Amino acid sequence: MEVPDRPISFVPAEAGETISLGPALKLRVMEDGSNTGKHPTNKPGKRPSTQAKSPVDMRLSAVELIIPPRTAGPRPHWHEMHDETFLVTKGTVRFHIPGKPDVDASAGDYVVVPTRSPHTFSNSTDEEARFFNTFTPAFYINYFKILGEFAKEGGLTPEVNKKAMAYFATLPVPEP
């Protein structure tokens, strides 16, 4: 059996694309899906080239979100096509689940949000909060890239956010 020759992806602590989501929220992209998924099949007796880019199916993306003190997150919503996980790495993040008690997750706590699970989050404390967030499949990373572009162009209104959400099978919880 031949041992695969596929590189790992390493993102140093302060590296990764940074996306500003308005004046408060900052997002650091750690994996955009381009390093996950399919790999070239080996032909007998041939080693795959490490120079050629492997085809991918974008199975996983990951970001770090930095939430300043006393900052609200997005409006309550759910995702039709992707799951999310949240690992709180600093401070306390309040997860709001419409119709249920809030969940205060502190550093080290882990939250899984499956498809069709309404949710949002905020930082209601006086300290900065951070979480490591994954999306599977990875396509949802592009929602944040679009929001970052809208933020540069003049702001994130509720209408702009709702339009961006619709591109990624994400639906807002109706207002009561």
C-alpha cells in the first residue's frame, strides 16, 4: 500500500483572512473549504503531484468570531442546508433560542446547531468574547465574505442582511 502524500493546512494564530462585519464584529477565516474533501486518485505506480491543486468538495469551513462587549449578533435565524458548531474560547457568549431559555456558554463550552434549529447569539457582558465556529458544508463562508463587501460599501442594513442570508438557505425567524 502506498502512503498518501497530501499536505496539511496550518493557520498560525494571527493568520487567516480577516473580514470586518461593520464597526464591531471581526471574523478570521481559518478554513474556507478549499483544503477539505476529495483528493486525486492515485494511478498504479504514479505518485500524485503535490504541486497540482486537488479538486475539493468544500466539506468544512472554520472561522473565529471576535465579539466586543455588549454586542448583539445577527437576528434570529435558521439554516436549511448546513450545520454549525461553536466552541467558546474567550468570555461568555449568550445563545438565544426563540421560545426557549437562553444558554450562556463560557470558554471551553461547545454548542452544536443542526439544520433547521432557530438561533442567534450575543455578548451581553463587559468583556470581549470569542468563539471558533465551523460550517458543514463549507459554502456558508461565502455569506460572511458577501457581508464584508456590503460593510465596505456602506453598511449592513436588515434588508441587505436578509438578502445575503437568502443566497445561503438561511431564513430569518419571523417577527412576533
